[in-house]
Amino acid sequence: MLFNTLSIDDWLTIESIQSSFISCLLITDLRCTDYYDFTDRSTALISWSQFISDTALRFIIFFREVDEFENLHAAGRFILIKYNIVSIFVFGKCYSYKENDDCCGSNDCESSRKQRQFFHLFDSSNTLHQSFVDIIMSLVHITEQDPIYASLLSIIFLFSRGLSINEEKPS
């Protein structure tokens, strides 16, 4: 395996990245669905935006622990975050996924019902929700929720060209 060939310095770097990822993204018992307010469609979107903003700030704190990110000019950091943050959210969700009670779970727990209800406000066919769940579950399976993989993939997605879901990203 590749990890068996790493130097001690490489391992220390990976351990540092993993530790930063866990401390910055460690989600408390508060779940994304705890933010949702279904009073109306606009209120639901605003409450979801609050959760996304909180998550984005956690990722920014994590990325600021990476020297290559921190050493960039402020405009460069802004562009990387602006165009890649949405693609990176899935790695935080992959890491925090809980099999028994999660918004992406296939069971009929309260969190998954609330998540389906939220997505249904914007896509009555449920295609968007199912696609999101499929991506999360694939990543959970592939990474086995290992914070080393999730943190390194987050960094790779941040710095890699062409991985942004935003078509207007500058090259």
C-alpha cells in the first residue's frame, strides 16, 4: 500500500492535517436538519443557508491550517473557496455520517424525513435528494469515513483545477 512507503515527515504532515480536519469539522450533536425551519420555502432556504455558512466557516478554518493555502494571496484564497467549497462539502458530510440516524440515511429516521422534506420543497421528483445521498453513501463506502482520506480529498478538491461544479470558475 502507498501509505507504507511514506517517510516519517510525511506521516507527521498527514497526522497534522487529519487532526486539524477533525478539530475544525467535528460536528457536535447538532445535525443539519436541526437548522431547518419549514415555515415556508424562503424560510427553509434561509435556515439551510445558515447551516451551509457555518460549515463553510469550519472548512475555511481547516484550510487555513494548510501552509500552501495560507501562503496564497488573499484573492487566491478567496477564489479557491468561492469556486470549490460546494464540491468540498460532501467530504465533511461523508466524515460525519451516522448510520443509524442521519439525514442521508436510507432508514426512515427523523433526520432523513426532514432532509427529504427540505429537498422536496425544491425538487418534487426527489431526484436531487437521491443524487446527494448516493454521492455521500459512495464516499462513505470508499473512504470508510477515515478522516485521513476525507481531509486529503478535501485539500485535493480545493486545489485541483477542473473539479469545481461551478462552470464559471476562472482557469
